[in-house]
Amino acid sequence: ETGVTQSPTHLIKTRGQQVTLRCSSQSGHNTVSWYQQALGQGPQFIFQYYREEENGRGNFPPRFSGLQFPNYSSELNVNALELDDSALYLCASSPFVAGGLDEQFFGPGTRLTVL
Amino acid sequence: AQSVTQLGSHVSVSEGALVLLRCNYSSSVPPYLFWYVQYPNQGLQLLLKYTTGATLVKGINGFEAEFKKSETSFHLTKPSAHMSDAAEYFCAVAYSGNTPLVFGKGTRLSVIA
């Protein structure tokens, strides 16, 4: 069973640029959540996708957007990068269990540095 | 809104000593509670979780945590620290099974030989 994978591992961008981060969910999982982990902080929820639709969003501006594909892989797009966007971006996949607990399995993350 | 407070951003223990990492949460309903570990340059690994039932939860690598509703706490313990336990530990809470996780700021555990 393949776990959650993310690409790229590291990325350096300059302020104002756009970036796309990718996530492949674990086999059998139809839900993907994205988190931002700034240095020295806990992860913060960005948004979640379930069956290709956004299914909840945290307190992040619209320049953070996402996609989920039919194979349940996902992309996180960030436009007009700011210095404060520098962080570890974590993707987590889970099987949607109605009325139960969706245990989230995390990928290794993408380290984004904005200069 | 839910929140999680981890007391102590950095805890240092000697090898073989008791590990105690503190976590308090705010929630108006019984929550799901989690502890995750993060090693340098890696993602999050689930140590243990509380959903319902027994309040003492055992996890991987000898860790356990006790849910105390009256104290709104979910402290993580391990009887004897090992060098390999040195990492960042995060407590997290969720309102329900399908809601996003709310994390604390983390506690860095150092183990001294």
C-alpha cells in the first residue's frame, strides 16, 4: 500500500510568483486536506477536498486555491506569493467515513521558501 | 472555536526518565483527540488517538495518553525516554470525524544521554 506522497520536496520562489504543490493520496482515500506549517508553529488547516469538491476552508485568502482530480490526487496553488507564505505544506488523505472518524495520513510535506 | 494549548514549547529529559507532554483543549462537545510526532524534515506520524470508550489510550513506541474530560486534558506520557524519542510532538483536536484537525503549537522533546 502506497502512502501519501508530495512533490516537490523543496521549492524556492520569489515574492509575487505563483506556485503549484502536488499530492497523491493513499490508495482508497477520497478526501485530501492541506495544512500550512510555519516555522515553530503547528499545522493550520487550509482547505479540504472531497470527491473533487472543496469541502471546508480555513482562514486563508482566495489566492490559496486547490484542485482534486478523479484519481483523488490534489494540487495546492498559491498566487502572488508573499514572504509569509514560506512554510512546510502538508497534505493529508483520509477515507470519508460517514458518522465516524476519518483518520488522516500525512505526507512528508513540501518546504516552500519565498524570497 | 476550538483551540489546543501545549504547555512548554521545549521539554528536556534524561534518557530513561519519564516523559510528560501536556495538552489542554477547549471544546464544547466531546472531541476526538490526537498526538502526532514529527521528526526533522518529515511529515506527521500518528502516535495515538482518543475517540470514545476507554480514556487511557496506548499508542506506538510505548507512548500513552489519558483523556480527562473534567480537566479538558490529554497529556502524553512514556515511562522511559529513549534517544530516538527526540522530536516535535503535536496535540490535535477535531470536533467530529469529518472536521479538520486543530493543532497546538507543538512541544520539542530533547533527550539527554
